[in-house]
Amino acid sequence: MGIDRLWELTQRPVMHERSDLRFTSIRYLPRESETDLQRYVYETSIGFGLRVSGEGETMGTKEGPAGERTSALRFWSDDPKSLIRRGSDYWRYVPSDAGVLFLTGYDYDTRYSVAGRLVDQTVFRPLLGWATGRSFARLRLWAETGLDPAVAIEWSVTHAVGRIALTPIWLYQGLVPKLLVPDSGELAILAGAGLAASASLAAVRLLGAAEIAFGVALPWLWRSHRLFILHIERSGAGSAWIGRDCEYASGVCRNEDVRRVQAAPAHDCGACVCQRPSKIATPAASARRAIT
């Protein structure tokens, strides 16, 4: 990634607004002469059909002897919905053998006196810092791999929805049927595998604690892809475990995962001979093949 490419992605408004989460639109205003400062207007969508608008101007661009560049600007907003009254920002581009080091720094004054400063320190400034970091990540992927920022945000949303949806499922499965109500069927499954009653209860509680820990880890270890692989493996293992049990139906012990079934006396699956295939493609194995 060269400095010219990064400069184009960040200095052209039509490109900049695609990767920067802090802005919905950025538009340059016409200049009367080349010596005038470049002014611009910006808008940021804050949801529910509302937008915050403001203005700004570039204060100049400086290029150093080693090829580094610095762009400075200031901005302000008269929109009462904007917590920011006025501020300044700079972007610095430092080329190196490993690529381009892209740095930024900003500060601003808030409106609404003490209340505005309190909201800024507790909510707005941390949120703005998070948005800046995510915008830089999207920009890096765009510059290095060509991944469109719109696709990157779709992947991020899918990732977040998946983790948020799986977390309560794991917590519930670990807490309710294994720790609070172990007699709901979990003990019967382990007892059917030949475990003693005391060992079955201990195993169920251990599994419950492990599932709760996994549910807590899903949002905590946000960037860990191994957790998704473990989830797929656990789901596949659960399906394989259920497949080992012979279910009595119409006098025949049946199993979807076996090659043949054997007739058994009424209500007696103990005589069932289940011959499993030599190899079953589990969801986890399929996922590994897709990843590799």
C-alpha cells in the first residue's frame, strides 16, 4: 500500500465517507481561487431519521523531506443536535519499508456546559474513539485487500449477531437443564451410556459449568474464531451422541446413523444391534474443509 493510494482514499470526500463511520456524507464546497482554504460540509446519521450537520475547512497540507505528509483541518457545527461545538483534527502519513503509518489526532469543545462535558466524557468520546478505530480497520482492509467497506461492515454485523445470538443459548443450556433442573433428561442420557447415578450428576454439572463458561467467552473473546469452530464441533458431537441411542418404534430399534436395524422385543431396545458407518461427516469436519 503506497502513500498515494492512502492519500486518495482519505482525502477525496467520495472515498473518505465510504470508510469513515463518523460521517454519512462529506461534500467539498466550491472555492473562488486556488489559494482559498478548502471548505466542506458534513452530515452524520444518528438514527430515527435524524442527522447532525456541520462545516469545516482544511488548514493546509505539509510534506516532509522523507515523503511524510500532514493534513490539518478544523470543523464546527451550529446544529443544536451536535454535542461538538468546534474542534480540530490532523492526519499524518509516514511512509516506511513496511508500508504507511497513518496517524490521527483530534480534539473539540462541547456545548451544553457541564451536562455536555459529562455526556462527552462518559459516552460520546469513547464511542467516537471506537468509531475512529473501526474506521481505520476498514480503511486498512480496503487499501491492502480491496475489501469494500460496505462488505466489511456487513461481515462485522453478521459476526456480532452470531455471537449475540449464541451467547444466551449456551448460558441457558448450561444453567437450566444441567445445573438447575438436571432431572429434565440430561441425567437419563448419561445413565443410558452406562454411567452410575453419582457420576452422571457430577458429569452433568461439569458440562453445565463448561457451557456457561463458553457462553461467557463468546462475547468476551470477540475476535477468537476458534470459539465458532468449537461451537460447530460441540453441535456435531451432540448430534453424533444422540445418534448412538436406539429408539424403539413399531417393534424395531431405529437409528438414522446406522447401516442396518434389528428387530427387538416390544419396549426393549437393549437387544438392538446398531452398526455405525465407518466414517460420518460431521458439521465440524465440513467446516474445517471449508476453512482450509
